[in-house]
Amino acid sequence: YSMLILERSVQGGTAAPEYYLLQIHDGTYTGPGVVYDAATKTLRDGSAAPDPEPSTDPQPAGDAPSSWAAEPVNAAIAAGIVPDALQSGYTRPATRAEFCALAVELYEAVTGTEITQRATFTDTDDLNVQKMAGLGVVLGVGDGTFNPDGTLTREQAATMLVRLAEAMGHPLPEGTASFADHASIASWAVDAVGRVQAAGLMGGVGDNTFSPQGSYTVEQSILTALRLYDLT
């Protein structure tokens, strides 16, 4: 750190020195009589122990990503492709509307343009859903509805990812899914699952299975978005 130290003479002696930070750097410095803590950006008397950290309740389950997901989740956040609303509750199943929010953030970050197209549904006025529908990335579930709060399934995620890649001008390669439960993939998702597998965007869940109707978590969605981001 860079610091200005002022010592003033007063009647009867010398006043305590005054410290003024001119520039803050990373790290922690301990010098004669003073400690600068970069984490809190504060100075304290080096002869005194720092105040204890206030106690806090433990984070609710899922507020931190799983250990295997922490690094890529943080990378995705740093890349600016994760909406604020999805920077918690990582281990819970994502909703269809939340995946749209992630897709919008990714599309606009990659293309550098805001989506102006809109398409509407009768059961939601969510702007991110309208944007993705306007691009043709999502199509709804029938009767003019989208089911925004419905749990996102793995085969739905695969289909949206393929359409999103196409919309961004980076179509995924063709491929045939080789999972043992291939027959359980809905007919409308078969091609998409093959493509996301070929591109390395989505893999199986163990025992060479894809679990197409299984839920897709927030952290899995973020990791997938980061992989697509890296492909563009």
C-alpha cells in the first residue's frame, strides 16, 4: 500500500500520527505500529489483536457450489455469464425460466448485443423467457404456455443448448448419442442429445446413462453454459 503519515505537534506534546491511504494493493502488510489488512481495507494498531469476526449462521444448503463445480462456476461468474439471481442455490434443480435467464446472459455476452426479439406466453411475462422465445431457443409446452417454474429436464437443457448455439452462430456438430438409455430419450430431443454429447457440452450421469427426464441443477446449467462460452 501507499500511505501518507502526518504527525502534528500540539500544545503539550505530539498528537497521535494520522494515516491516509493513497493507494490500496493486494496482500497484508505488518509494519512498525500499524497493520494494513487488504481483505478489509483497514488499518489498525499492530500492537493490538484484531477484532474477532462476527459470528454468522452457516449458509443454507446449496448456497455454495459443490466442490467439483466451484472452480468452473467461479470462472463463469468472472466471465459475466451468470445472472445475479443464479449465484446461489447451486445444487437445487434449475427451472425452465432460470435456464432462459442464463441463456440470455450467455448470448448477450458472446454477441455483445441485446436481444430485441420477443415472443410471449400466456403464463409468464418473464423478459428472459420472451427473449429466448423470440430467438426460437424455447418453444413452450403447448396451448401458448411455457411452464416457467417447471423443473428443467436434461433433455430440455440439451435441446435449448443446441438452439442457443445455432442462434449465436456456432452450431454444434452432428452426433449420435451413445448412452445405454438412448431409447428413453424423447424423439424431439434425440438429435440434440447426440449433438451436446459430440460437442462435449453434456455427458452422462454414470453407468453410461443420460437420464433424459432427470432434473438439471443450477450448477450443472452454469457449467454447461461455460463450456458453450468456451466453444464460441
